[in-house]
Amino acid sequence: MVERGFITVIGCNKCGKCDNVCPKRAIERIDGITRISHEKCDLCMGCVEIFPNKALKLLE
């Protein structure tokens, strides 16, 4: 079961736009794969709002 309020990466096209959008540095790219550090994320939603292809999504 996934907890409510987690942001997940869906359909990342590796554009790199997420590199500097998170004020908490919760978005990490490891070997070209984007991951969200849930320990750092404060759910400000800035990352979710910036991507038109909905690569990042809030799980409800």
C-alpha cells in the first residue's frame, strides 16, 4: 500500500527541467533516472505543476 501524498515519476523523458525546480532538493537523478526523495519532499507541488507531460504525479 502506498501512502497518500507521495509524488512519483511517471513517463520521465529525461529533459532535465527538474534539476533545479525543487527548493528542498528532493528530486534526484541517478544514472539518468529521476527519483523523488520522500524524506526531503514537503509536497510544495512545484515539480508537479511545471511539467506539461505530467511526468511527476501526486499519488492520492
